[in-house]
Amino acid sequence: MKIFLDTANLDEIRDAVQWGVIDGVTTNPSLIAREGGDFIETIHQICGMVDGPVSAEVVAQDAATMIREGRLLAKVHKNVVVKVPLTVDGLKACKALSGDGTRVNVTLCFQAAQALLAAKAGATYISPFIGRLDDMGQDGMLLIQQIVNIYANYPDLKTEVLAASIRDPLHVVQAAEAGSDVATIPFKVLKAMILHPLTDKGNAAFLKDWASVPDQDIIGQVERWMAKRKSL
Ligand code: E4P
């Protein structure tokens, strides 16, 4: 499963990219507004930091203006994926933009029927929102499973399932188990994914035991061992 970072914060992206696990980034108007910078400049900078798809969302509500915004956003950088909402106009824009060869992420998906329509309209990604469904007492993960199953029934549909609105590591694990192609993850959740008290405890125990070894310098040991071999 690919991992995208769900943020417009440049420091978070810079940090996470260094972990070597980030395949792309998703933004939305709320995330961009939270950072307070210039939209296009922010998207351009993110594209320069991540070797993968970067979702930038249109804000127009009519198809004609969405298409115009989307075509311009696609010119900002080759990594840009144009994000459109799952409305009738969003579907029209998806069809037109994907017809141009632009990758489109159709967002705000809350039922499987919407995902089927987005795929028919040529979406590269469909973004079902798990957390927001959970918040209202529905099972967000069920939606991921349904969409994965539906798409699997029709191999002609090339749309990838991008699990969004992820709130914790369990969402990521369950999305992966369900066969989601991508999960877009807030930096806070990514950091939580690496933590386990037994990892810290085990690491501390290894270091404590290593302290009793007479020569603890691994680099020096390997260098001396190599020099010795060379001289033979
Ligand atoms: C995805 O692309 C969305 O930007 C995001 O996952 C929404 O998550 P939220 O429900 O935490 O705002």
C-alpha cells in the first residue's frame, strides 16, 4: 500500500520524506488555509519535496470553472493531481480533466455508489473518508472494503482507492488489510505508527547488555577487520 502524507505543512513533509516511506501528499483547502501561505507557491514547494503525486483541490463549484482551475493547477508541476469534490460538476470536471491526461483525485466520497461513478468518470484516485463516517456512528472501513470489492469485479476500472480521513494507526492497518491502494495519513498518525513500548524497552535492554562487551565500537571493529583481510 502506498502512503501519502495528508498535510500542507512543509516542515512535516520535509521530516516525513526523510523517513523514506512517503509516496505522495494530499492537501485540501482546509489544510492549505491552516498553513496560511500562498496556495500555488505551497503546492509548487511540496511538489519539489516529494517524488510522487501531490493533490491540489479546486474550489469552484461549477464544472466549467473547475476544469479551468484544474487545467491551471496541472501546469504548476508534473506531480500535481487535481482534486475535485464528488458532485455532479465534480464528475464532469473529472471526465474532462482525465480526458486531457491529467490525474484526478475525486474527494469527499461517503458511499460506494459515488465511488463507482467517479471510476466511470476516469478518476485516478477515489478518496473515501473513513474518520468522518466513524464520527457519525457509521463504519468507515466498511466503505473501503466495499469499494475495493466493487473495483476488483471490474478490472477495466483503473481507479485507485485512497483511504482518507484517517485518525489512527488502526485505520491504516485495516485499510491495508482491506486492500486499499493508498492511505493518506496525517503526520501525527504517521508518528504514532512507529511507536511501541516493547520496541523502546527491547532497544534499551540491547544497549544495556552491549555495555558489557569489551569493544563496543562496531565501525572500528569492521574497519580493522577489513584492513586485516586486505593485508593477507
Ligand atoms: C484527504 O485527502 C482529506 O484531505 C483528509 O483526509 C480529510 O481528513 P479529515 O476528515 O481529518 O479532515
